[in-house]
Amino acid sequence: MAFLLSCGSKNSVASDSTPISAVTKTENSIVYLFFEIEKSEKGSEKVKLTGTKISEGFIKNASIENKASVSGNLLISFLNKSGEVLEERIIEDPLNPILEVYAEEGLSKNKLNLNKAEFSVRFNQKGEISNVRVEKITDKSKNTLITLKL
């Protein structure tokens, strides 16, 4: 599986209090956003941006695999300045990953239940993506966890 084609890389690290405007200035690049998700004692979830990385190059569409739109997974939406969705990614629930275990009896899958986890998303920045929204998919709707202005 090809991850990225790059001639060089520029690193830019941002915290949730630092604007990540460098993401919108670099066109024809791959942007990686790194997040942390944490479950509170009450069961609500909080997401924060922990870093970014920008590399020259592009991601081939064939290398992007979306997971199923099922309850618990995260929907990442890439929006333009007017709020229109340009692209979407669905990733598996980072707080409840499935661990494959191989034993003498064969392969088994076990679901873990974590209170804190990290996840990342990558996208081609061609200059039109200005916001990123992370939502939790539920049985009836979607709950917005964080919206970032790039």
C-alpha cells in the first residue's frame, strides 16, 4: 500500500491554541492532521488537534480507503470557505479499536475500550480546503466534536 510520494517535507506543528494557517498557504501538498480523542467520566468525547505536518506531493485517490458509516466511527469533513463539503473520510472509532489476535485456535477479533487514543487524517491541499470538521456518527445523527479553521 503506497502511503505518499514526496520529494521533500515541511514540518509544521500546531497546538489547539496555535492557528494552522500554513496549511492553507501551501498548495499541491499533503496535509496530515494529528488528533487526540479522550472520553470523559460522563461518557462525552473531546477531540483536540495535537499537530500538523505538510509534505510536498499528492495522495492518489485509490490509496484512500473509507470505513463504513456505522455508529461509533468518525466522519471527517473537509470544507471550503462557504461551508460546502469538498471531501469526506470515515475512520474507525479510535476509542474502540478491533484487535486481531492469532492463536492456535485461529484468528479472533477483540474489541478494546480505551479512554484516550490518537488518530490522524491526511488530505490533498489544493488551496480550497479552509475548515476541517470531526463528527461522531451515532445511530440517529452526527455529533460535532471539533471544527478547525485552517
